[in-house]
Amino acid sequence: MPIRCDVVSVERVVFSDDVDMVIAPGVEGVLGILPHHAPLMTALVPGELIIRKAGQEDVYMAVSGGFMEVRPDRVTILADAAERAEEIDIERAEAARRRAEQRLKERPPGVDLVRAETALRRSRVRLKVARRRRRPPVVPRVEGPRKGEGE
């Protein structure tokens, strides 16, 4: 029996479907949510959100924080920002990473270091998620018995 998952950002509904599992970056670590999970409410940190549905490829998203409410039959994620892997512009994310690294390295007067660190974390998450779509899915190898085994 699946669980309903809704991912909503300030701008739009990013995802809404019945799924088998949600893996989210909570403030105290990564949370795996299955149907009939105990109710909970938690803050999310910038990280990778993974949504699994049997027979389909995983959906990867970058979230930049927010909140997640879990009920036995529903997961609702209210994200500050959320992007699917295929929506992320790698060149822009790479440029944002370089800018944030430069600010942290140079530390010019008036630069908010916490904001620069947050920007760096967010850009790294976006790059990680975006690069997932470029990799072929990992398919387990199934081998028959080796020579001399099972004969």
C-alpha cells in the first residue's frame, strides 16, 4: 500500500503522487519514510530528497530546507525551494558554487559568512542531484553458477 507524497515550494507543487518510500534530509539525519510511518513533524536541511516508487526510476530533488509532516498515509514537504534533478542547470549551479567558495576564501568586508556557507551547501546539493540524472542506473549483475559449481 503506497503513501501519498506532496512536495510543495513557495512557487509551485513540485511533486504529487502515491509512492513507496521517501528519503529526506532531516535536521537530525536522513529519514526514510514508508507507508504507515508514525506521525512526525521535522525541519529539513539543504539536501537530497529521494522518492521511490516500485517499477519506476527514483525521483531525485534538491531541497534547500523547509518542513516535513508525516502521517501514516501521507508525507507533505513544504520546501523553501525544491528542484527535480532534470530541472537543475549544472552550469549555473557550478557558477554559484565557485562564487560562494570565492567569498568564503576572500572574506571581503561586509560579506555575510553564514549566508555564503549556506549558498555553498545549496550549490553542492544541487550539483550532486543534477549529476545523478547523468549517470546510468546501477543494475545488479546476475551471474549463473561458476564453472565447477553446482554441477
